[in-house]
Amino acid sequence: MRSSRLVAGAVVAVACLVAWSPAWAQTGDAGKKAEEAEKKAVDAAKAWLGLVDAGRYLESWDAAAPYFRSVVTREKWDARLVNARTPLGYVKSRTLAMKRYTTDLEYAPKGEYVVVVFKTVFQNMPKGVKEQLETITPMLQRDGAWRVSGYNIKAP
């Protein structure tokens, strides 16, 4: 099993693998907006990961942002997760490692995003790997909902 694998064809997740830095912290009204966005986006990411964790891969595609669905077909998404996630087994633990609100992501359409990174331990971890990094990138939609626009899983 490869130590690194791209699960989604969604370019956003690749562009989003960033480390949190205090320099990104915002203050005042902008900080409050970012904090509220991060909370809602993390909740959306957890709900979406619940579908993936339950093996409901097609439903996770249906629940994703239109941008995500435009980048990868439903059938390819299902096949990618069957190949990448199913062998890992169930989630033993998942810890929030980082979250960051941004309006500027390379290779992504203009919009509001929150890059969310979890450290995840699966039942069947590859030899020598203690945890996987799951990067989920919810995007704010016109209807006010946060929907996943990118997903990436890899060994640190």
C-alpha cells in the first residue's frame, strides 16, 4: 500500500495542505466571521466524513459541493473510495489537527473555504504508519450551507 494516496480528484484538497500559523489568526469582526465559519465548516466536514466512514460513498458524492461533483464523477468517486478507504477499515480515532478559514485557494474558484485537517487512526493502518492526515475542504454555498469541495488522505 502506498504511503500517500490522493483520494479525490478535487484539486482543492491538494492546494489546501497547509500548516496553521498564528500569523493567519484574525481579530475583530473578521476574526469572529472566520471563527463562526470554521465551526460550521468543521461540523459539515464531520457529517460528511460520517457518510464516508459508513461506506456510503455515493451519498458522500451527492452531499458534496457542486464544484467537487464537477471535478470527479460519481462512479469514479465511488471507485476511488472503495480502493482507498475500504482497506483501511473502521476509524479508531479522529482528532482535529487544524482548521483555517480562507477566501483564497490556489487552483480553486473564488469563494469562502475552511481547510480542516484531522489526524485519523484506522483499524488497518499500513505498516509503519501511526496515523493518516485527512484534509477536508468545505466551501460556503450560495444557500449558506458548507459543503465539501475537496478531500485528501495521506500518511504524514
